[in-house]
Amino acid sequence: MSCGEPHETDCAEVLDHLYEFLDHEMPDSDCTKFEVHFEECSPCLEKYGLEQAVKKLVKRCCGQDDVPTDLRAKVMGRIDLIRSGQSVPDKEVSTAGADLPGVAKE
């Protein structure tokens, strides 16, 4: 996504690292660049607002459950593979949450 306008920080970079920004997992200097970008770019600001709302909803609905460290690592690894354009095997993740409440086994 891009608004078509030139920015100091490219829209693709902002969207690729949006969750790091939302989760406060980036240096302050990068946060400042993102904040400036959101002031200039309404499509990215809209995407930020949507993702922030989803994150709040998930926290409200599922915030009481602790996520096992290995499951988080598997999910983050899969996200990285998808972002890099690599194919992701279905079987690897299909059993990742099999022992978690509310996750059906295949």
C-alpha cells in the first residue's frame, strides 16, 4: 500500500514494521519516524488505527491467557516466512495449537 506521495520513510517499511511499532519493540528514533509518517500519510494512519483496534480487541477477549513461548516463536517464524514470500508448510503449524483450549486437532 502506498498513498503515492513521497515520504522520508517509505509506506512499505512502515507497514512491514507496524506491529513492532504497536508493541513498542523498536528504538525511539524509529518510533519518531513512524509518527511523522502517520501525520503525512492517511492510508498508513488508517491501517495503524485498524491494527491497533484489532490488537485491543484481541487483548480484551484473550488477554487472560498466557501464550506458550514455543507457540509464539512458531507463529512469529511463520509470519517472517510469509513476509519474505516463502511458501509455508501447512502441516508444521496445524498441530502447533493442538493442546490449547479452543484449538481443534486435525
